[in-house]
Amino acid sequence: MRHGEVNRIQREVTRNDWRARTHSDGSIDVGVAATRTVRRDPNRVQTPLSPAAFFAAIFLPLLVLYLATAQWHAPYGVDATANALTAFELATGGDVVFEDHTDLLAPHFRGRGAWLTGDKNGQAVSQYPPGAALLAAPVYAIWPDRAPQRWEGQVDEFTVSFTTPPIGPAAITAAVAVAAGLAMLGLAIRPLTDDRVAMGAVYVLALATGVWTVAADRLWLHSADVMYLSAGLYLSGRRTLAGGLSFGMAALTRPHTMLIAAGAGLGRAFDARRWSPALWIGIGTATGIAVLIAYNLAVFGTASLSGGYELNAADFITATKVDFLPNVFGAFFDLRRGIFIYSPFLLVLLPGLRTGWKASPSWVQGAALGGIAYLVVQLAANRFSGGGGFWGYRYPIEALVAVTPLLTVAYSEWTSRTTRRRRLFAIALGTAFAIHLVGALNCFTDLC
């Protein structure tokens, strides 16, 4: 029997076993032992790692690396500083208002030091949703040294001077969140392919994309979303309400990630041949959206998803903020921010997407479509560059998390099938790793 036929039969047995283990309440038990048997190459005998050992094999090495290359001091970037300030205020004062930073709301200080805006009472707050700050707040609460750090800079004839909280808790939170998220993503991918390939796919995402040089470098919203989305993809295959709540936390961080939740939730329903998984995932996601709306109402006085962002539906519908098609081109091919420039291995995987699509369960397809929809909305709403002060790209990070399961299947089913494709992929991957290694070291030494 040909190798391709063996793989096809293995996938069908895996899918049937998975569907048979779906419960009436929407929860799904992934039959670990059965899935291990059918998805491995019959010519190789392996002792599968336990889920805990598999998680640790990804989490621990990445955590050590990320902690070593993360930024640990101010200036910390305007986005990450805003998240750190919110986390610090939550931990020490129980609110999100920065009483000592009201002067930074002046127009000539806008976006200098931290992205701040006025709340409904005119006080300084972060313009961002609280999802990332909620992760860091417990670390700030137990951090022994709360002495602030001072940042100063010149803006035209004005001197900007303000304090930031200690950066250590923010750096630790970003590293832990991203490493843990990627380990959970590996667990989500594991039933789709061989353990070796699943783990390799996660390490590719971890070391050859902006996940390393952006999400794991500072406390961005992307840092939290890597964890929330990965947890959602994993847990939605086991306990769907828990998966939905994880997606809800992602929406509480970047609201349009709800599109990824929708795609994955519908995919889980199609795989289970019942609507209950989509219902439970939807309930969990809607909970996060409701919390975000309540937060924006309490802080900004408006029951909206945008909160402190200067964005409204009219701008999005008429695309007045950006020129969409050039924005899309720049997101993929710009020399400073293009995803294909910094991660060229993705180009090698593209021809295999059709084959990978046919071989994937519906949740993988749905997550990928949701990731693409997320990126379309992002590029319609804001410029592709994402600002400055970081290495590579950042807006496609959530989409990359969502499409990684599909890319993994594409690699297994198409890219890995010939020596020529494997060699080309290895060259492109080595190039991407080298580019991001330079970026990680440069950002560590303040050269970003």
C-alpha cells in the first residue's frame, strides 16, 4: 500500500474516533491512545510523550530563551508601556487610571512614551483593552520592588518626562504567556500529525516569526492573544465552554479575534456533527465580548468594542483610515514589515495548502478562515506597519496562530513528500530563523 493511502486511512480512522467521543453537552474527549495509534507512521515504533511531557518539551526551552532575549527596562515602547501601566494600576490601586500621567494627554505628547487617552472624566488611561494587563497584574501584585523607572525624551521644543512601573513583571508575563500558549497550540496540533512534526511546527512559529521578536519581547496585546487563542484551539477540542472562554479572553484583548473563535467553533460543530460545540464556544466568546463592552462603558462612557481607539464603523466601511490594497501588499511584501520577507518559509508552504485543506478536519479549516478574516479586518482598519520600535511584523501574529494547524497539515501532506521541497523549506526556514535571531538580539541590546 502506498504511503499516501496509509495516511489517508489513518486520518479517516482518527476523525471517526474523534466524532464518536463527542458528548451531548458539546464537550469532546480526544481519544489519546486511539489517536496515537492511527496517526503515526507504521514503519516507526515510538513511545508517545504524555501530554504533560509534550507541553514541557515546548514550554520550558522557549521560556528560558524568551526570558533571555526579552526587554527588561524602559523605554519599553508605547504599546507595551500602556499595558504595563494598566497592569501596575490594577495591582496596586485596583483601577486603570494614571493620575500622574494626565499631562501626557496634551496633543504634542500624543503617543510619546505610552499610548494614553482620556477616560470619560478626562483622566489618563490606556487606549487598549485590558486583556494583556489582566495577565500581568498578579505578577505586579507580588513583585517585591515597585520603584518606578523614569523615561525622558524630547518632542520638538517640549521635554517628555514620566515614570513607568518596573518592567520585570511585564517581561516575565510576556515570556510565560507566549511559551505556554505555544505549548497548548502544540497539544491542539498533536492529533493531526506525528509528534515530531507537531512539535517542530510550534518551534517554527516560535522562532521564525514575529512571535519571538514582538510577542515574546514585550507585553504587547499580541503576547496575551498567543496564549488565549492557543488555549481556545486546544480546549475547544476537549471542553468546549472552556475553549469559548479562552476565545472570549482573546476578544477582550483584540476584539476582532472573535472571527477566529467563530471559525473554530463552527468547525468543531461540523466535526462533531452537532451544533452544541458551536453554541458553547459562542457562549464563552460572547462572555468576553460582554466584559469588554462593560469595561468600555465604565471607563470611556460608551458601550462599544473600540473603547479608547479612534475608530468607528463608518471609517471601517468606507476604508477612510487606510488604502486597503496597498496595505495588504505592504503587509506581505514590505521590506521592513512584510511577513513573506521576514518568514519566507511560508511561501514554500503555500502550494501545499490545497492538499492540506482536503486532509484537515473542519476545525482546522475554520480556524484558518477566521485567521484570514481577522487579518483582513485589521488591514482595513489600520496601517500595516503597526508603528515602530520593534523587529519585523506584528499584526499578522494572531492570524499565524490560527493558520498554523493548517500549515502543519500542508507540510505533512505536501511539503515533506519530496527531498527537493524539504530542502527548499529548510533553506527558507533557516533564513527566517537567522533574521529573527538578529532581531531578538538587536532588540535585547536596544537597537530595534
